[in-house]
Amino acid sequence: MRIRYVVALAALVAAAAWNLSGQGLPISSDRLLKAADEPGNWLMYSHTYNSWRFSNLNQITTANVKNLRVKWLFQGRHIEKFETTPLVVNGIMYLTRPENAIYALDAATGRQMWMYEYRNPPRTFNCCGRVNRGLAILGNTLFMNTLDMHVVAVDARSGHEIWKTEMYDYTEAGGYAAPGAPLVVKDKLIVGMAGGERGVMGFLDAYDTKTGQRLWRFHTIPQPGEPNFGTWAGDSWKTGGVTTWNNGSYDPETNTLFWGTSNPWPDYNDDFRAGDNLYSCSVLALDPDTGKLKWFFQFTPHDLHDWDSTQIPILLDTQFRGENRKALAWANRNGFYYLLDRTSGTFLT
């Protein structure tokens, strides 16, 4: 039996996207900051930098949701997991296929406008299937991570490749991959990587959106001479994992990037990795301009259960015990829900 994966759009949602006016390309940094003001568009992985994933569209209600019907179907030509989050810009939907293809579709009809297909090598090293989770956009350019550890820039108007940059040799250690969606912050592209089940050494990168030049790299396992290097026994830091395979959040007011890290490796066998194993299972607060660490909070020291903390943090301003706090909310894989002060990393509850 042939398995077909499809994307289905309800008629009302497609119509809402198609009827937008005056909000097409190019996408400026200012528009990304104010993405919540464009409810019919979806300009980044989590819709807004605070990662609420909430839209103010109000055409679909509890009263009429029962009337929704399929408007069109799109066949992605693959049999892998379909985990992409589409971007929507002025009635054009951009989505990825697991094998690193990008489609531009008319959101009202499903008509394919163009397709870009990246050629991965025959063998790639994926934890959990060939997956790509989505795109980022700035100006007229779309950005995609690839399974063989490249970052690709593609013209959103035509599908033509603009530049391609190798992040890392994907064949090293047990094998690296980059299945997550990147995040644009100002003029930088923030990119994570995967391989936490293969004994890699994790990092988070920033690239120039115009040239593809790498601007900084933050090692998620402290290197010799850096603070917290001593939290790994012996040489276990060299293969400790601690990847950054999901997306992050950004607070423009404090100019802070928040990103979660995965489990240490080996996941369940700690015979040779005594210690807290920083910065595994943690949230990192970084300066997006330099990649410098502002603070961190480790949810599960010395994890033995694969409780990686790659969930995307939700940023909110709220009252806590009578005080106004800039908070960070985190639904962690270890079974607890955390609230931190995002200016300092202080544990609240």
C-alpha cells in the first residue's frame, strides 16, 4: 500500500491568508519583531519571538468549526515523518519536505508555484527518521537546515539557491544532522544541530543572513579552560552530545536568545561521564550578537533518562507573588513545569 502524506487546509484558513494585502515580501527585522500584528501571516517557526504560537484570527469559532471542509490537498512525495511548520507570507505558503525540499504554494488553492530540492548524500545520520521542521525568512530569502549539516539560503520569489554553508562535517563521531528550523534574530541566522544519540559534541551557531559566514559558535559542552568544564569526567566531554536540535525564543527588550539543550551521551549509561554534565538538559540565555552566555539553568543534572530539554521556552511578563516579573515558562520532559526569571535565570516555581 502506498502511504501518502498530505497537508490539508480548511477553506476559511486559506481564504484568510489569501485576502491579506500590502504585507508581502520583503520581510524586515522590524516585521519579525511585530509578527503578532500580522495574524494572517506566519513569519517564523513559533509565529512570534515569545513563542506563544497564538494567532488573533477569529473567523473560525466554536460555533462554525463544525462546518470546515477540506479545500485542497498537497502530496509531499515522501514516506517519512512530516513535522514541518509552514510559513505563510501574503497568501504564499512555504513548507519543507523531510529530505530537504522547499515548496512555495498558493495558500488559497494549493497550486505549486516552485520547488527547491537540496541533494543530500545517500547516507545521512538521523536520530529518529529523515526530518525537517521548517524554515526562517528575512528580506526575500528563505533559510533551511539540511540533514548533511549545511545551511541553505533560497530566494523566496523563485526558489533559486543564493548561498550554501557547511556547518560541520556530518560524518564525524557517530554522525551529525541539522533537522530543526533556524531562527532569524536581527541580521543573524541562529542554527542548531542534532546527534545526541551518536556521541557528537553539541553547539549552537549564528550565520550572516546575507553571506552565510559563520559569526559565532557556542559550545554546549564547556571546552578546556572555560567555566564549568570540570562537570564531565575524563574525556567524556568530547563525545557528550548536548545538541540543540529544536528552535528557540528571543527577548528584544533585553536582547537575549533562549535555547534548550538535549541529553548527555550515552543517554542511559553514565559509567564514564560522572558529574553534572553541563550544559545538558538546560536552557541557555545568550547574547545573540556575540554568542556569549548570560546565564543558564539546568533542569536535570546528570540525566539518565533521555530527558532532553529542547522544548521551546514561552516568554511572558506576569505577576509572581505580587511582583512584576519577566518570566520564562518551560514544560520540561522530566515531568515538571518551570517558571524562571528570564533576566537572571532565577528559579521561581
